[in-house]
Amino acid sequence: MAQANPLLSRPLPSQSPESGREIRRTVLEALKESGQLGSLPTDLDQVAEACGVEMVSDSAQLRHKYIQSLSPRRQEKASGVFEKLKGIADLNGGFVWVPDDRSPKTRAFAKAHELGHHLLKWHGLPSHAAHLDGREDMQRDVRDIFEREANFAASELIFQCGLLKERSAKRNSNTTTLQCPVNLSGRFGASFQATIIRYVETASAPLALGIYYRDSEGPCGLGCFDFWRLFTSLNLTGDAWKPVFPGRIDPAHPWTQSSVSNQVITGKTHGLASGTDPGESCATPFRWEAWSNSYSIFVLLRPAHADTTAGTSTATSTSTATSTSTATDAS
């Protein structure tokens, strides 16, 4: 009897679709058949070839091939749509198209997303013979179930199911830190944001990640950051700990210190989370880490008692911050 792949049984990320387990099984089979399982970053062209899917990057070639297949009434409309597309999966024609004028990491996710439509056979229903995907179709909060499934399949292809968690554990066995996904993002050929989110969502420790985007239009100008979205680890459930992130942080906030360098900033404070009453401040100390790229700040919160690392250097208040290390992977 063949031994079950341990990656298949690993916990799924906290925001997986209902079909997540079946998608993981399908992706694992594709990775094995193409010889890409364990090979990083995933060569999506090799996976596509093994699955009988043609990768097309020449937009002129695809325009002619696809538009000419439409009725004359739809050809003019399709020509305009092409300018807004990030990718196409033609399930009948057996090809994927992604424009070649994007950054490598942006193209990788778009290619993986379109390849996901091909791998998930139920996406080939008569009414879904082709998927023409724009930017909104590749957002995490997209409502269309097929697009959510294709996004998850793309993440599974890039991070090779549970392999990110496995590599993270080898690199950083004692504690959870933002530096780990920052360093690993290049290894997986993924964006910092995607790697950090995946890292948090599959973590065993109780974690909360808040992402802030730079505000270029508000009264603070480029100095302020607005809260975008919250992501949590699998075991952050119930009312034991509810993370609360400020809606906006200004230049005086210690988290913004990470935006002036490529370093992880750490600190320790009270009052960043609440119990069952949203207005009740929590007396338990919390550790935080902040790291920035050119346009956003990532803030990781965890209860201090969950940090089992001895001798971890942290600040003792929100007015003090310590830079711990320099990221080795830039994009």
C-alpha cells in the first residue's frame, strides 16, 4: 500500500474554500506528475506541460487565436476586454495566457491561477469553458466560488501545499517571526505579502496579522498608513483573544519605524487586544513585530505567553522599538 503524502494531511490555511482538501490532492498529483514536488520555485510551465496545457505569453498570438474564434458580434467587445485581463484559461482549447508585461511574481500567480482552472475539472462545465480573469478575480475576497478555488489552487501550486510550513519550521524552530516568510518568499518565487499571509494562516501558534497600506491622499500624506485587512492563524478561535488593530497609524507610531528600513522591528506592549468585550483592554502583554516593503506595513501580534523562545530581545513599550535583522530577499 502506498504511503500517504504527509503534505496532504497538513492543516489547510484558515481561509480555504470548502473544496480545499480536494484541491490540495489535485495539486499534489500535478506537482508529482510534473516532477516539481519539492523543487522550488515551482516551474509552472513544467506543470502545465505535464497536464497537457499550453502556456501562451505572446498577446498578439492569443488575440488572433481567441478573438477569431468568437462570433463577429463579440469580437469587438473582446478586443477591449483584453486590455484589462490578467489572464485567460481556455479549457476547451487547452491553453493559458498571461501577459508578459508584468513582474515575474505577478505573472507567476496569474499563471498559477489560470492553471488552477485547468486542474480543477469541475471548472470545465459547459457555462465555464473559458475563464477571462481581471484583477478583481484574483482578490482573496472574490465571491465567485470558481475564482476562490482557482486562487487557492494557485497558492497551493506556488507554496506546494504544506511545504512552506515545513521549510519555515526548519529555519525557525523556536519561535514565530516575520523574518522567516520574508526570507523564504524568494525561494518560493512569491510576493512578500502572499508569503507572509500564508505563513500566518498555517501557523500553529495563536497569531494575528494586520496589513497597512500607505495613504497618499489623506491629511497625513505619505506619512500615514491605513489598516487594510486582518489574517489569523488556524487556532485563533473563540473569544479568548481578539486582536484589535488601529484603523490608522501615523509617523509617530513605532510600527512605522519599519518603513524607513528593510528590517523587522519588535516590541512588547499592553492593550493591543481585547477579551469578550470589544471595549475592554486586555492586561496581558503582547509581542508585536512590524516589517515594511515600499508601500505597506505588516504587523504580527501574539500573546507574550505564546512566545517560548528564551532570551528574545523585545522592547518594553510601544514607544520603544528594536530592529532585529535585515531581510535578505528584496523585490
